[in-house]
Amino acid sequence: MNIGAKPETAGQAETGPGSGSQDGGGRSGRNPDAAGQLLRRLSVLPALLVMSWLLAGFVLLLAGHFTPVLTFVLAAVVAVVLVPLGLRLTGGAPPDAERTPWWTVAAVLAIVVAFLGDQIAFHSQFVIIMRDPASYFTFAQWISHHGSLPVPQDRAAFGGATGGGYYFNSFAFYQVGHTIVPQFMAGLPIVLAGAMWLGGAHLALLAAPALGALALLAFAGLVSRLVGPRWAPLAVLVLAVSLPEEFTSRSNYSEPLAQILFLGALCLAVDSLTRRRGDRLLAALSGLAFGLTVLV
């Protein structure tokens, strides 16, 4: 009787809850963390989309062919590769991850939407170059119409004088030889140019609140990964009501776009350290996001 009982006990140990939780079956397989999966994917989606747009726009701007059709087509091609790959690899939770309640996801989305509405209601309209937002706006306006850099000097617009006393440098724009070079990096203007193509100057002025809201979503994903999903709403709320976040998300500053890339890169880096499959691909995507932050 004792000899017959040992195989039965061993069989129960092999098929018990402990074994099922190790290979993805058992209780965890029947009840996946759907809320956590959604939050993880939503937090990296903005970075993946921005990466696709910047990769396409930067290459075309360097080539002098930054046009609406070419940029949207090339960005869509890049996104077809990057977005499904990134979302698939970040979807699964680590074996010891805390289960995410649905109220956490709902609270994060509610804060993000409320922040977006508040920032839209109080967004600024910098178009005259006195501060950085107007410089980015003018930069974006030029490349959205001409598709190339640098900006040529148009002396004919000022009477065609060839003597001294004419200078084309100004706030945030340098005079280099017979051209004008913008002071700032091209990342944010490339994004703003896309908004101008879709809805003109008014939509470009609303890009800052949208980018700020997406940055909050990326921050929620990072907090969920490092601290725990239940802390994500509180962390997002604290960041949303902070003065630096509100200030930079009401005007076309580059910080919200940099947040999307930087925080998204950190989320991908954390996932690469906690996944058994696809860790190198996640690390590569993280490195790409970190690198594109320099463009912003």
C-alpha cells in the first residue's frame, strides 16, 4: 500500500498548483491579469508611436523630403513593425507580479483624461518668438511647408540689399553663412508638423496637452512596474498637479515629448529584465527610445 501511494503523491505534486504556476498553467493560466496587461501595454504605446513617427520624420527631413504623404506612409510602415512587437513583448506579467485591480486602470485613465481637459482649457498660444514654445512652433511651420533644412536667407524680402547691416539671426535662430539654422533639436517640430498637416496651427497648439497626458500614462506604467499597480493612480495624480508638469504641458515645450520617450524606455528596460522571452528585443527597443530622446 505504501509503495502504491508514493507515485500517486508524486503525480499530485507534478500537477498541483505549484507546478501550474511555474509553466503558465494552473490558476494563473485560467485567470490572467487582464488589467495589468492593459496598463502595461497602454504605458508603452505612446513611446512606440512617437518612435515610429520620429524615425520616419527624421530620415525624411535629413533627405530634404519631409512631406505629408511620405512621412505618414513611412511612419505607418515603421509602426506596423514596432507597435505590435512592443505590445506583444510587454503584454505578459512576470511570474511574481502583483495582480492589478481594474479600479487602478480606471483611476489612471480618469486622471489622464481630466489632466488633458484641464490643459486644453488653459493651453497657451505662443506663436511670436519670445520663448521656446514659439521657436518650436516656427520651426515646425517651416518644415511642414518646405520639408527641409536649413532655412535660406531671403534678402529680396527686405529690398535685396547686399551691404552690411542686415542680420538674419534672432531668438533661437542662428545665422550660419547664407542660411538660418534653428537652435533647438528637430524632434518636437517633427511632431508639431504632423499636427499642422492634420489640423493646422490650432491643432499644433493643442499638441502640448496631448503629449503631457500621454507622458502621465507612461509614468503610470513605470510606477506600476517598480512600485506596484495600486500606487500608480496616486503617483500619476501627484505628477499631474505639479507645477512643472502643468506649465510645460500647456505650451509647446519639448519636456513632455521627452518624458514619453524616456519613461517609455524605462518601462521597456524593466520588462527586458523580467521577461524570459524577447528580453533582447525589449532591450533593443528600450535603447532605441533612449537614443531618440536626444532628438527631442
